[in-house]
Amino acid sequence: MWSAIETISTVALVNAFFFSALSSDHRSASGSLPGQTPGEVLALIGSGVAVTRAEIARRTGLARSTVSQRVDALIAHGFVDEGSDAPSTGGRPPRRLALRIHGHAIAGVDIGASHCRVGLLDVSGNLLVAREDPLTIADGPETVLGHVERTLRALLEAADVKATRTLRAIGVGVPGPVEFSSGRPVDPPIMPGWHHYPIPGFFEERFGVRALVDNDVNAMALAEQRRAFPGTLHLLYLKVGTGIGCGIVADGSIHRGARGSAGDIGHIRVGERDEPCRCGNSGCLEAVAGGAALAERLRELGLEAAGSLDIVQLVREGNPDAVRMVREAGRAVGEVLSGLVNFFNPETVVVGGALAAVHDQLLAGIREAVYRRSSPLATDVLRIEPSRIGENAGAIGAGTLAIEHALSPAQVDRALATDATAV
Ligand SMILES: [Zn+2]
């Protein structure tokens, strides 16, 4: 089961990540001396800034013998492959170095309120395989993570994966606030029993590799930015489903705030609205425009609507009440978003989540409010677009988080220093 996303250039994506890992000095040809450690040498290779031993020596000022030691260590630990196709000005052609894509597998896990999707990625972020199962997050961590463990083992046991790839790291997205440094959920409203549960430890004990955990909307924002909008450094990802959340990519990195709650926009008040919200306040964006609230209002009109998927179905059938409500929801989202656009000045806003399936209606309302209310400078180059990655965004984003951690210069240096073979 290969993903259609495969068609996006992986070289550009990998380069973009490593390029961001280099300091600005290191990016320019006249900069000071980068690449002092093996991890930094890997960033030079991965970014395409220096892809032969001679170029690395020239860019770093390191002796050729030192460069060779670093490169040989990176090859021995499976980070780098060496080919022989670099262009030459004569004599023996220099051997071209490249990030080693094959041999590794990274797990990306997207746990939702009522489903989980487990994927395997290569280290350039391509989704190799993914499986989705229904599950109930309220069943608690042991039950849910036990299911994820069995699914992941089944994917790793598949013949083509088992014979050629080794699991190197795991990324997990969950539908609640997460303290990123520890990977523990903090008072997650729809995840009873998960407060402070050590999710990374669960996976590290069972698979022997590092696991990173983040809020699912952050993971989706990362997937959209890295894979669909790599030229955009400032991006907001709005997830409009049962609830409403926002992932923030600032200067190419996820912005989580002081404790990890940045982007929790579902409880920002919309204008003079007074719909009661489950948080105890009233007029919250989620209570005005979330899928659960819209479904309830449609039921009051006598329509059958259990949640976001039914709303989407009604809009597609042309039901005038559903169409009107989604468009109004778009305006309410747009009203809050116009403030965020003025405050943050993103280049791109990506709208995903279940209700984005009817983006003609939703985005029309959002655009209308944002362009009416945001400042001209903030909307000058602003694009508001539907998600391009779609249903795999959470799994791909969580996997990307794990890859970028595993390939960061500090982590690579640590892996080489401890003589570990894990990426
Ligand atoms: Zn609220």
C-alpha cells in the first residue's frame, strides 16, 4: 500500500530539513567553519551543501584525514552511503555522499479519539505502509497502546520490511495536550486515564528505540509544512473536526510554547456568541463551529447527524441547512483566524480535519472573514488552502518528528559516541 505522496520530491524535503539544522553562517559559502562534529558533517551532506570529501574539507577547514574519519564513521553507522557519480574536472571521479535512505524504518503513529493509524516511513519521510483501525481512546493507555504495539509488530513482520529494514525510532501523535520534553499528556480532556502516562517509556521498553510524543495537530502541521509546503517557513494548520485546534510552524519549526499548549484555539471566544461550551465558558470557537456542535444543531432541526462525517455527507447531498451551517462555521473560524493572522503573519494557513472534506463551503467562510478583518500587510502573500496530505498527515508528521530527532546533529553525535548502531 504505497502512498500517493510518494510523488513529492524527497530530495528537496531532506535537504530542507538538514538545511534548517545548519546555522545561517554555515549555509553561506563565505560562512565560518561548520561541520566540526560528525553530526554536523551529516547535516552538510544531507542539505546538499557539501557532498564529497573534498567539498567537506573545503567547507569545514578540517584536515582530509579528519574528514575521512568522520565520513567513515557515518558510513559504518549506516547514516551515509557513498556512490561514485559526482562530476569530475578530470582524474578519478570524486565519490558522492548521500543520506542513507534504505535499511531503516521509522514508525509514525496517529492516535485519534476513535481510530489509530500506524505507518512506517523511510528516513526521508516517505510513507511506506499504513494501517488504520477503529479504537476508543477512552479505553485508556494500556488497551490503546497494546493495540498500537500489535499493529506495529505486524507491519514490521511483513516480509519486505523485515528482510530489509530495522526500526530506528517511533513518533506518536495524540489528541490532547502533551508536555513534549517528557512525552506525557497533561489533563487531556478526551483521554481519560492518560494524564501523565509515560507513552515514550511504553514504546522504548518494547521496541528498544527512542519514542517521541506530541499533540496530533502539531504532527499534522509538521507533515503539511515538510511535505506539501516546504517553501513556507511560517504556517498555521487548522484542524476543524469534532473539536478545533491549531498547529504552529514558526521559522520552520513547531512552536509549542512554554508548556506545550500553544495553538489551543478551540476555546477562544467568538464575537458576541454565547453558546455554552464543555469547558464551562460560553461562546468558545469549538462550541460555535466544531463538528460536535454543528451536529447537535442539525439534530435539533430533525436531521440525522451523529458527528462530522454525517455533516460532510449532508453537505455533499446539498442539504441547505448543513451547507449554511458549515459556511457560518467557516466565518466563525475565520473571525478567530483573522486575529491569529494579524498576530503571527503566516504565509500559509492549511485547513484540515474532518470538516475540511467540504472545503468549498468551509474555506469560503474562512477566507471571507480573514480577508475582511486582517490587516493588508498580513494578508499580502497569505494563502488559505485545504490540507494536501489528508488522512495520513498525523502518522507522517509523527514519523517526521522522530526522523528529525534521530538525524539531528546532537543525536547523531551521541549515537556515534556511544557506538550505538541505532540512528
Ligand atoms: Zn470552551
